[in-house]
Amino acid sequence: MPRRKTIGDKEVLEKALQALMEAGPAFTLADAAKRSGLAAPTLLQRYGSKKELVRAAFAQDNDRLADRFNAIAEKGPSRERLISSLVDLARAFGDGTSMADQFVMLAEDIRDPALGRIAADRMDLIRDFIGKMLPKAKIELAAAVRLIEAQWHGAVVQAALTGTRDVSGHVRRSLRRLIDLIEA
């Protein structure tokens, strides 16, 4: 008879993602085990491998993001809610130091087709959300969405590379300027 789970998969994956974001590319099963309170062999039993644990954690985070975006979009289009939501999302990248870890993790997304698909799904979520929230684009909506997505990524990277301490402010100002142009 299987043992009863003391911690559900959803919570395990949340804890694993937190550990992954803190540890960056040096992330180990031991990090996830420590954060979740489970033994590393238990994590292997549940997920089969570290790679599968990481994939499941990122996929669950996409589900969480989709729910969050849907709740915001239900309130209707709003440039300010769009900007605030993208600024909040940029906070996950941390400061310039932790951004370097994000770049290393991006390389893993590109090398691993399953992680790449999860990353692509996340970008689809973000683009869909931008399209729903952009109230007054004066250019083709698909082009406006791609420009905003690119600007968001670019502002996050600029902040990291220039050592900008106020990443949120930098991203907010950058997006406002671009959306002003798109709506003009």
C-alpha cells in the first residue's frame, strides 16, 4: 500500500521552484528537498528525475500565471494594469546578479525541448495577455503585442546589464514610453 503524501504535489512544485530561483543553475534535488521538507529520494520517486521535477515546476508556474492573467483580464483592457502586471512579472528576475543565473537557465530551456516548449507556452501566455489588455493600439494589434513583449524583455535585460537598482521603475518607464507611442 502506497504511503500517504504529507505534502501535495502543488506545494512540492512551488517549493522546488522557489529553491530553483534561489540556487539558479547550481540547483540540486537536495535544494528542493530541503525547501519542501521531503527527502531527495522521495522527490525522485514522485518525479523520476531532477529534470522532470524542474519541468513540472515550471509548467505549474505557467498555470498559476495563466490564472493570474485571466483574473486581471476579466476586469477589461487597461494600460495601467498591463504595465503593472508586466512590472510584477519582471520582479521575478531579481536584481542584476540573479539575472546572470536566469541567462544560464535560459540556455537550459533552449537545449531541452520540453523546457523550451514550457518557455514558449509562457511567452504565448504573456503575448495573449498583452493583446487582451492593450486598449488603444493605433497599429496592428499583433505588431503592438510583439513590440511590447520585446520592450519588456529588453528593459529587464538593460536593467541587469547596467546595474540599475530600480528594475521595476526602469521597466515601468520603458513600457509607458512605448505604449505612449503605440497609442499615439
